Amino acid sequence: MEIIKWLEEGLQYILQLAILLFEYVGVLVIICAGARGIYDYVRRNRNTKLQLAKGLAMGLEFKLGSEILRTVLVRSLEEIVIVGAIIALRAVLTLLIHWEIKNETKDTE
């Protein structure tokens, strides 16, 4: 029984670290994409919108990954509903951004 408790605590620790890592990487990617978008906008780069959308999509993918990992730690139905809503919202945002990328790519060709 002691080993099971130790393994469970170890898994929770590893998951919490992984969730934080994915969250921080997602935020960093979004910040970098935003800064690059500002730079490209000031320089009047034609691909600013496309590059910004790709950066935002990548950042959201990392954030979505952290939410998927978070489902392993969920203990109550209320937490499941909240995490599920967050996952759905981020998935919809990602789909909209990918749709925008697809349309922007068609326009630039």
C-alpha cells in the first residue's frame, strides 16, 4: 500500500510540473508571437497576420496540452466540468485560428 501511495504522489508531482511547463511555454510562445506581430506590423510586413495567427495557434496548442494533462488530476464532477469547458473553449479558439490561417494562406497565394 505504501508503494501505491508513493507512486500516486510521484505522478501528481510530475503532472503538476508538466502542466506548469506547458502553461509557461504556451504563454511564452504567445508573448513572442505578439511581439513579433508588432514588429512585423510596424515594418509593414504582408505576412504579419498569418505569422501572428500561427504563433497564437502554437501557444494555444501548448495551453490545450496542459489542460489535457490537468484532467488526470481531476477528482470531482465540478472540476471535470470546468476543465472540460476550458478545453472546449481553447479547442474552438484553435480551430478558428487555423481557419483564419487557411483563409489567409489562400489570399496570399
